[in-house]
Amino acid sequence: MDGANTANVAPVLILLGPPGAGKGTQARMLEEKFGLVQLSTGDLLRAAVAAGTDAGKAAKAVMEAGELVSDQIVIDILRDRLGDADCAKGVILDGFPRTTVQAEALDELLSESGQKINAAISLEVDDAAMVTRISGRYTCGSCGEGYHDEFKQPAKDGVCDKCGGTEMKRRADDNAETVESRLVAYHAQTAPLIAYYDGKGSLQKIDAMGSIDDIAGGLSAIVVKATA
Ligand code: AMP
């Protein structure tokens, strides 16, 4: 770890990139490899929608439209989750922050606990490829392992390689029309964070157009260096 992050301060990594860049897939791989906790605000919001909480009710239509949920709702959800004991191991933020307001709130939250960001890693991809990537993806309903019609199929059709589950799920917002809105939201509200983290000296970029394993290798090298 660098100067401000001493050995007993848990690492904090951020994955930045448009929808379909592979943040979730890569965050899960890093979670397994480094014993960190993947924190996906998209997953937390989908759980809130499924549970019918007030936050979930407010977020549902916004998510279906491919727009960003209000900063306050997302920051509150993230703050709660960051307070859970398992996060003391260190976290990989996947899909948060997505606005400058969220980035500033994160800086404040971390400074309260004496932490800082080890690296904000931007997954660099072409927009044109994102629609194909997103429209083909699905996950195991039991363990959350991600698959893709074209790029990553389970060894046995319809059966999860990891847990043997047979219920596969596709996200309601993974359709061509909503993907367009999500990309617009990304460029308008989230892409400016690349300059934000560059200005703080924590930005790392990685070419994320290659194979899942190649990207994972490059990311691991960045994580090892950023948390050494
Ligand atoms: P994701 O699973 O990261 O693709 O997020 C799915 C949807 O959840 C997004 O399109 C947004 O509507 C919402 N969402 C997730 N994370 C955030 C965030 N940090 N800020 C605002 N909205 C978010």
C-alpha cells in the first residue's frame, strides 16, 4: 500500500467503465483472488427492488429507464453496506461512484475511517461492442456466476459450472433500448470521474476489449501493485 494506506488499512479499489465493460465479472474474479468484497450498487439496488423497500420502490422505474438513481439513495445504501463487518477485508467498488457527488461522498466516508482509494481502474472499451456484450449476458440465479451467449457459456447448457444451479436469469434492463440510455448516462455523468481520479493520482487504465482472462491478468497486476 502507499504512504497513506498503512498495512492494517483495508484496500479500496474502484472499477470504472460503461455498462458491459465487464466490471461485475472482473470484480467477482478479484474478490476470489484477493479475498476482497465486491460491492455492486446495482446488485444492492436490485435487492432493494426485490425486497420492496422504500429505496427499492423509488429506484425501480429509474433503473428500468436506464437512468441513474438519486445520489442520496445510492450513497445511503453504500454507506450501510460498507459498515458491514466483512468489508473490513477491503472492497472492490463496482458501479459506484457514478457521479461527482458520489465520488466526493465516498472520499468523505473513507476519510472518516482513515481509508483512501488505492486505485480507480478505468476499463476502456468501445461503445459499439457494449450492446452485444450486454444483450447476451445472463447469470446463475443461485450463485450469481455470470455467463454470455457468445463469450462464456457453461460447460453443460443451462447448468452453472460453479454451483450446478439450473435457474439462469437475465436482467430486465439488459435490452438494446435501455442499454442506449445507460451509455448516455455513463458518458454524461460517470465518464468525468476518469479526470476526477486522474487529478488525484489514483487513476489506472486497462484495455478491456480482450478476453476475460487477459483482462483479469492485467487487473490483478494493477491490484497487486496498488495494494503492496
Ligand atoms: P449496474 O448493475 O451497475 O449496471 O446498475 C444497474 C442500474 O442501477 C443502473 O443503470 C442505475 O439505474 C442503477 N445504479 C447502480 N449503481 C448506481 C449508482 N452508483 N448511481 C446511480 N444509479 C446506480
